[in-house]
Amino acid sequence: MASSRLRFFRLEKGSWRLEARTTAMILLALTLFGLLSWLCLTQASKVSTARYRLWEKRVEKERLQRENAELLAEIVELLSVSHLEDRALRLGYVSPEERRYLGIPDYPGGVSGGGLAAGPRMDESAIVGLEEPTGLPPASGGLGGVSVKQWWEKMISQFVAWARTQP
């Protein structure tokens, strides 16, 4: 009886044993399953983080668009003609009705002497180039026998002479 009991314990003991090869295969399968699970969780985490950042950027874009619209409305309000005119007057500009002309010395047919002259105090017909916004004589032949090219060369030479005297 003693030997049959020993054999029973051995059989019981042996029945729970696994072969080394089977154990290695199970451990390999569990390791691969764990690695695959870890990779899937890592990828899911990255995707959810990217989606959250995308959502944050969309919210920020909408906020910036609202802010831009508010600023644009404020700019339009500030650009009203009456507001711009008031601001220009505060900065020292004159109203558009008060014209001022600059007399150019030695300008062919122009007003001699220099300086600013207000429109009402000065004969506007004496200003050469009143119709021309550039202040140059008309291109059709010039005034007083002086062509535009000669007048321009004289102005350039005066400027060069002035620039050389400056430190």
C-alpha cells in the first residue's frame, strides 16, 4: 500500500507539470499579447491627445475670429469721416476748405518768395501748377521759355548743392 500511495502522489505531482516547451510558448504568447495591448493603448492615448489639441485649436480659432470681428467693428467705428476729421484737427491739420500753398522761389511764372500762404489771403491765379497736383508746369512747352526738363534739372542741381553743404 505504501508503494501505491507513493505512486498516487507522483502521478498527482506529474499531472500538474508542464513541459518546458509548452511553458515557453504560453509565456511567449502572454508577452506578445501584453506588448500588443501596450502598443494599442499607447496609440489610443496619442490619438485622443491629438484630438483634444485639435479641439483646443478650433476653440481658439473661433475665439480669435470673434475677437477679429469685434476689432474690425471698432476700426470701422473709428474710421467714420466725422471722427477722422475731428482727430486730424486735434493733430494740427487744417480743414479741407482751408487750402495752403507753398511758394517756390525761381519757379518759372510762380510766386517769388517762399513760405506758406493761406488760400484766401493770396491770389490763387498766381500759383503755377494749381491744376496739377505735382506742382510741375504743364507738359505742353513750359512757361516763360523754360521747359519742364530745364526746370527739373535746375531743381535737382539746387538739391545736390544743398545736400553737399549738409554735414
